[in-house]
Amino acid sequence: MQLDHSFTVPADPDDAWKLFHDLGRVAPCMPGAVLDTLEGDTFTGRVKVKIGAVQMSYRGEGTVTRDEAARSMHLDLSGSETRGAGTASATVTATLTSGADGTRVHVRTDLDITGRPAQFGRGIMTEVGDRLVQQFAGRLEELLRASGPGVEGAVLAAPCAHPAEPEAVDLGAAALPVLLRKAAVPAAAVLVAVVLIRALRGRSRG
């Protein structure tokens, strides 16, 4: 499943690109994620999500490679449920370009997921991804604004919150509007069928 998302951060491309080099500061801005170890270009972490009353925790690892000339970052990620058989793997490419209001970040994700979240189709996963990316962009913007102008400020500023245990991000809440839209047509069809059946019964009685 391929997903595409974009957002803008309030920094020039050089400053934004240097901040994106610091995974220890950027990764905790992703909702539901905690970075556990970071050694060079290899890292491990955890993600916690919930759908309604059901919570799922994933533990995984990843590597990052960068194309300095293109200001592009490529991540290979893999993980599995800590209490379950579900798995997830993804390749994520983030490319930074100059925009009118700062730096435009385009993120392309090739996602392969099994287990309970796999029941969602591409439309729902795109909607969920949009909401998560916007939350990530908002936190990243706060980090950049706190940094002040220049890269030195970005290095000295406090990172995003980095709790010992990730706070579950509610995928059910994000997916609900899409689920309701998907259910609208079947529900309308059922309603029409009920009305027709009642009308036919009324005629037969008459």
C-alpha cells in the first residue's frame, strides 16, 4: 500500500534539513512513538495505537540513509506486535523542497501491515495518515519555532516530549469519519430495502 502526504515547516530548507538529521529530536514528534536507541543510522523504538477499546503496541527497528544533494531521507522500518501476531514494515522517503512559507516536506510510504489494522482499506489508512502527519507537522513546527533562527538555536532548543512509555494514538477516532462515510451507502441501501418491503406488504394486505 502506497501513501503520500505533504506538509510545510516554517524554516528554510538548509535549517530544516539539518534538523531532520537529528532523529533523536524529530522522532518523538510523531504521535504514539518513542525512540529507544539510536546508534549512527540504526535505531529501535516503540509505537502504541488504539482502535476503540483495543490497544496495540509495536516494537521495531529501522535504518536511515540520506541523499544530501536531493535533501532526501529514506527509512527502512519493521516491527511486530508485542502481544499479538501482527507485523508492520514500511519504507518511507521524505524529500524537502523550498516552499513559499518555508520548507515543503513530501513523504511517500510503502506500507505492508498484517493483523487487526489490516482490515482498513487504503482510503481509511490515507485518512489516518493525513491526521497523524498533521499532528507530527504541528509538533515539528513548535520545535522549530522554539529553536529560533539558525541551526545553532535548533540544536540547543528542547526536543519534543520523549516519554518512557508512548501515549497511544487513537486510530479509531481518526478513522471514524471515513468508516461512517463508507457505511452511509450500505445503510441507505438497507433503509430503502426496508421501506420497499413494508410498501409491498401493505399492498399485499390491501
